[in-house]
Amino acid sequence: MPSTTLANRFRGFLPIVVDVETGGFNPQTDALLEIAAVTLRMNAAGVLERHATASFHVQPFPGANLEPASLEITGIDPYHPLRPALPEEEALRRIFREARRATKEAGCTRAILVGHNAWFDLAFLNAAVARTGIKRNPFHPFSSFDTVTLAGVSVGQTVLSRAIEAMGMKWDTREAHSAAYDAEKTADLFCLLVNQMSEIYRDTTGMG
């Protein structure tokens, strides 16, 4: 394989891991409450690794639905007086600023979302973009990398915690359902799976 960079490993796309915590399952009606994005980098040995994390609490948009069952799972109190939440538009702009910077630094043309059940995170991201009217979304609008699929094929596990443990990594249930923690663990899982696949490719083709 020719010298691998992030710019050519994924056809010009920069994978950025995104996790959202929400007030339900409907991206059109339910609140976006937390969002985290983890950028990746490729080291000098050609190994993909986690780089930087940007994470924000988000204020429910006006009229947003909040399902009690979802709040019980995440443990989020959207209106807690000490919760440092940003308006939805500001949180997105900060995430997008980091995504554009990382994409430019990697020599890529666009970011592509990586998620565990990526359709869910991408749907909430796109719905928030539509609500806020943000014009410059650095993420591909419909393509994504899904670690559910990758882990299911590789180790037979689709639940994030079980996939993490099956890959020999640690999972802390006390930290789960935090956007930052889940995004970072998803990033670690994605990097490990990609690195293993790259190694198999080199071994089977004899290309280094």
C-alpha cells in the first residue's frame, strides 16, 4: 500500500466521531441535549488514533419534547441551574469550527460522521442544522461510518460496551451516556477496527 495518510485512507473524507445525548428518539421533535465530536489523526507509523475532543451541553430548543424515560437513562437534568448549556446553534457552530479545522489540517475535503448507530447521531445533527439554519455543515449529509456494523462483523457484538470489552478495552458504566465518554470510546473502537483491517490488507497483499 502506498504511504497512507488521512487524506487518502478514506477517499478524501476525514472521519470524525460524533455522539449525541437527546430527550428522545425523534430528531424532529425531541431535544438535543449534549453533543461531542472526537477528531482522529494518523501517526508516523500509519496508525489511526484518537486526537481531540470537543463536547458541549445544549439547551433544549423552544418547544422541544423531553421524554422522561430518555432523561432517566442519561441522567441529564436539562434545566439544572449549574448546567453550562449553550444554545443549539452556538454548540453546533463550535463543533463545526473544530471539524473544519481538523479537516483542513488533514488535507481532506470533507468530514464524515462516525457513530455507534450512526444514523441516530446523523439524524439529530441534520435536524439541528435545519432548525438553526446553519449553512456551512462540514459533515457529509447522508454517508457515515457505523461502528455497530464494523463491530458486529468483526467480533459479533453490536452493543457499544460489549464491543469495547470484546476488543480488549475497558468500559466504565458510571461514565456511560455522557456524549464525550461515548464518543471517545466509539473513537477508540473505530480506530482499533480500522487498524486491524489495514493490517490484514497489508498481510494479504504484501503491500506496506
